[in-house]
Amino acid sequence: MYNDTESETTNVVNLKVKPKITKQPVTTTVVLGKKASFSVEALGKELKFQWQYRKSSSGSWENISATSGKTANYSLTTGERHNGYQYRCRVTSLGAASYSSIATLKVKPKIVTQPVSQTVSVGTKASFTVEAQGKELKYQWQFRKSASGSWSNISAASGKTATYTLTVEDRHNGYQYRCKVTSLSVYSYTSVVTLKVKPKITTQPQPVSVKAGKKATFTVAAAGENLTYQWQYKKPDGSWTNVTAASGKTASYSFTTAARHNGYQYRCKVTNSGGTVTSKAVTLTVL
């Protein structure tokens, strides 16, 4: 007789539930040599983390073997090669995996030597130099006419090199400069420096010989904007003293000589907002 005994079979299905990424890593921009960090947060059971990287958006993903590459927070000290690298995290929960979004690391050039402010005479050359570390560096010097002005790119050839040189004119007094240093589309700016243009003595005063009671005149000529003059005198055994007479504050200083003036020396200090230059000293001979 057929035994119609029911045979029950139980099928066990293992349902794998992927972890839920609740916080994605974000693209990061840091200066070369500094630390960069990527973080992920996820919900799931017995979570495990494996950060991965690729050298470009068309590269192949590779696991990161560093200890922090197996945690929720991955940190690295950036090198030149890391600029443009991409990162993601594979988060696993009991064999089921989810991938985070992809974040890019941008490494800005590191400025190792900043340009410095310059004070030079009109008509001479001024140079500003920057040194930087980074991959495929490009330079663009910029200027503005004052601290409140707008920045403009310098089109001269040396304005696109690590050292920018210009021949100084009166109008450059107070101009400010900086350099934009770029590495693979990521850039850093140098500090801002100022160019001060002091006067340039173009005609020096000359020694004068006159009879007592006659006028002596000393003259100086200088290039520069908004110049002021201050003549000074020195007795044979004295120190330099400012001339208070009105003509002592002009380009030509005149006065009536006396016997006591014999052997006096004279010079002129020429000043503008860029600085002061001093003429050579000359001697008055009273006959």
C-alpha cells in the first residue's frame, strides 16, 4: 500500500543586505606635502572598509594596503604624483558590498620661497622671484596699481616664468605683485609684495668757489614723482644739519657766503613716497 507520508523540505535562503552609505567622501584640495583625508559613514552589520584609488578617471582601481586604508577614515601625506588621483571606499557587511562615491584629490603647488618687496630707483630693474614644488608648474605674475586695485595678468614673457623682471618707471611706485603658480589646473598664490620707486639722482651738485659776500648755488636734478628736497650742510668738524631756508627745500639752494662758510660741505636728500636718495657731498670754498 502506498504510504502518503508528507515529506517536508525546508529551503534556507541567505539574504545579503548591502550596507547603506550615509556619508560620502568629498573631493579635497590640499597643498603639496600636507595631509589629505577622506571619510565614509555607513549603516550595516560587522562593517569592513577597503579604500581604493586610481591614478585618473580612466585608470584601474587598486586596493590601498596602508592601515588607514582599511578604516572609515583614510589619510595620506600628499606627493606631486597624487594630483588628480581618485578615491572610493568599498564597504562590506557580511559579504555584501557597497561602493562610495568617487572623490578626487587635488594637490596645490607648495610655495617654498616667496617673493619679497623691492625698493629701487626709477630707471633701474626690479625682480620678483618665486620657488615652488609641484608637477608641471606654470607661472603667471599679476599686478595691481594699489592695495585696493584689481589684479591683472602680466603679458610680458618674464611674467610667465619663476622670475619677473621689469624696468621701473615713476608710475610703478606703490604697485603690488603676486604670482599664480599652477600644477595641472590646481593653483596657489604667493604672498603680495610691493614695489617702491625712489628718486634717481640724474645731476649731482658741484663744488663751488666764490668770494665772501657773493652768492653760492648748489643744484641737484632727480627723476621721480612728487619729489621733495632737503639740503643739508656740515661744518668741517660737525655733523649734517638741515638747511631751514626756503631755497634749502628746492632743487637749487642759494645763499650769500661769509668767510666762516669756507670748507662747509653740502648735499641734498631727495624724497618721494618710494624712499630717499642722497646726493654726493660737495665743498664750498670761500676766497
